[in-house]
Amino acid sequence: MNTLPHKTVERLSRYRRMLLRYQFMEKPYIFSRDLAAMLKINPVHVRRDLMLLGISGSHSSGYDVVELIGQITQKLECRSGKHACIIGFGHTGRAALEMFATDFTPVKIHAIFDSSLKSVSKTFYDIPCYSMEKIAEVIEEQKITLAVFTEADDNPEAMINLLIALGIKGILNLTPVQLQLPEDVYLEEFDMITSMIKLAYFSGKCPGAGRLKHD
Amino acid sequence: MNTLPHKTVERLSRYRRMLLRYQFMEKPYIFSRDLAAMLKINPVHVRRDLMLLGISGSHSSGYDVVELIGQITQKLECRSGKHACIIGFGHTGRAALEMFATDFTPVKIHAIFDSSLKSVSKTFYDIPCYSMEKIAEVIEEQKITLAVFTEADDNPEAMINLLIALGIKGILNLTPVQLQLPEDVYLEEFDMITSMIKLAYFSGKCPGAGRLKHD
DNA sequence: TAGATTGTTAATCGATTAACAATC
DNA sequence: TAGATTGTTAATCGATTAACAATC
């Protein structure tokens, strides 16, 4: 199958999560209209995305929920049955682990790496935490190809270069540090400060705007 | 000034951060080409974004770094001199606070709200943590209009409705819960699981793809 | 049939990039 | 002048939405 558009993959992930919850309700079928309403998007998106996957529904009853979950999972899973690790076990690393441990997700965390001795050699949600020295050994052994990067304190460049040398093919960067990656390493980023600046910029009015005087 | 495009605001935030670091170097001017290289984007983007802000550079020496920082900050600040709070002080809430405390940002956190008694009445990076019961009082008193939402445990709907009733105009949702918001409340979201699924989908090859046999 | 839904194409919209004149 | 850069318009690309035929 051809590569799906970025936005479609994003939505498929959200359909999947929503459908897994919906499954616990009585109804075995769902209309594009209802799934769209739950996600606050246009029903055409749902139908178009499912069309791209080759999934079809019925005019009278909509889409089969169980089949939908299976098909989406399978389509994403081919490429998401990959092993991931978390680099850095501060608040961000812990938040990430918690997220993976409590949400339905086909991507699994196989290792945590941290430089502080406090966490090393323990397990968290059954995931072992290793010292940074073990990184090469464990990534190779566990066939890890994805990394959640949460620690930019001491020499992030060196750490990233090591990850690349070890064959990591995708990095989720949760730090505000700008990473220099080769073409063939895929990068996802979340920059909280930039999100917050957008929030401030686009929400409501400027403080003071539209007022003539008084505080 | 007219409202800037979403992507431009995002990039301006990143220019600003990069320039604040660049400022510590000797050079007082910067070319669009160099700023773009640092951010791994097209130089035309830099020039176009600055054009939208009415900032102009010189053909021979580029843009004045100090002026650039001042102009960008001012343009974003008009709308970002807003007060924010963090809802929930688990790992995600702590990660958020840390980010705001250690990065240069015009948006300031004025309060943390948490339901566990362990953190309440203490301060973290000089920001006070209140119990959830104080939420109405503090949001009003501190004129808070933005919220970082990190806690979806008990009844997120009720919490969100309370925030809206209290006049919150922008929410950064860091939980995987789908929020139902009125039109006039701006929403930013980060869904880590979806980011990770994209990472898995778009990075490298499918495991096994392209190989004929052998593990 | 009438009403609602799916499946698909065409039109629109926003963002990116190519192209190039103007300037130093 | 020659070479490099800025500033700006036009072309391209991807994503969204409008429109509608086909189907139950």
C-alpha cells in the first residue's frame, strides 16, 4: 500500500482510540457522522481516510466497529510494531512512560535510559531503567529503532549522534533543543513554549485591546 | 496589525528563541540564510515571515539581531502578556512547569492546581500550588486566561466546564482526552501516542519489508 | 419512493517553494 | 561591475471542504 498522508495517519490514530472506547458500548456499527462528531471533525474526513485504507461501510448501518479497529490497527501496525526507548527519566520521561503505560498503543517502550543512579536498575511499569553506559548494548539487543528524547542537559548533540550511529530511525524530541539529524532519521517534535505562545496569540483578545481606558 | 498565519507564529517563536541564544555570540547582524540553517528551514520562510511583521533587513549585512528580537517579542507579546495556570501537578504538570521556568518565554505561569495534598501550599520555582477548591478564587484574582491541562483523572468534563465558566480563553491539552469546547475557546493539543504512531509509521521501513527471508 | 448515508471528484484554502527584480 | 542578499509575486503542493452520484 502507498504511504498515507501525514494528517490521515494522525486521524487514524485518533479514530482507533475513540473506537476502542466506543466498543464497550452496545452498538456494533458506527456512522462516519458520529465518529466525526466525537472527534469534532468533518464526516467527509472520516470517509475519505477510510477510503484511502480500502475500508468500506454500509449505506444503511455505517461501519463495522470491530472490523474498523482491526483494519486501522493492522494498517498502522505493519509499521508500528517497532521497539522504542525513553532517553532521560526526569519529569518529561516519566510523563511519557505513564502515557504509554496507560493508553492503548501498538508502539511499546522496551527500555528507559537515565544518568541519575536513583532510577537505574529499577523497573517502572515493568520497563527496566538502564544507565546511559548501557545504551549501545541494550538498543542493539532489544532491536530498538525509536527514541523519545527528553533530556537535553549534558551534550545533547553527542547523545543524538550516538543514537543515530546505533541505528535509531525515528526521534520524538520533547526538548526545546534544535536537533541536527540526517535525512533518513524521521523527526517528530513537541515544543511546549511555542504551543503556549500560539495559545496566547490566538486566544481571545489582546489584554487592553478594544478598551479605551481604566485598568 | 492583521492576525498572522499559524505557521508564522510558530516560526516566530522559534526565531526568537534561537536569536536569544545567538545574541551571546559576537555578531550583531544575521542573514536569513543563517537563521534558516540553524532551524533547518527555507531562508525564504524567514524573509517572508519578517516581511509580514514589517521588519526589514539590509542587503549587505542582513537583519539586526537585537532589533529582531525586540520586534518579534513585541509582536507576539501584545497577545502573550497573558497569565497562565497549570491544572494537575503529576509528571506532566511538573514537566510543563520546568519547561516554563527554564526557557525564555513571555507567557508566565501564575498558579498550579492539584488535588493531592502533598504539593498544595508549597511553591515550585516560586509558583504557588493551590488545592482544586481554590481554582475559582485564584483564576479570578490573578486574571488567568490560559490553562495547561494535564490531569484527566476524575471528571475532566466538569473541570473543563468550570474553566470555561471562569473565563479561560485558551487551553493546552496534554492529555489524550477529547475536550468539548465552545467556539471561542482556543485549543492546542499534544497527543504523544499519536506522535509516536506517526513516528513509527514514517520512520525507516516496516520491519521485514524488503527482505526475502531470514530474521 | 423519500431520506439518509457512503464513496468520490472537483473546488477551495493555506502553506511552501520557485523565480526574479531591486538593492547593496 | 559581479556576487550576494532582501523583498515580493507567482506557481506548486497538500489538506480541507463542497458537491453530488450511487446505494440502501
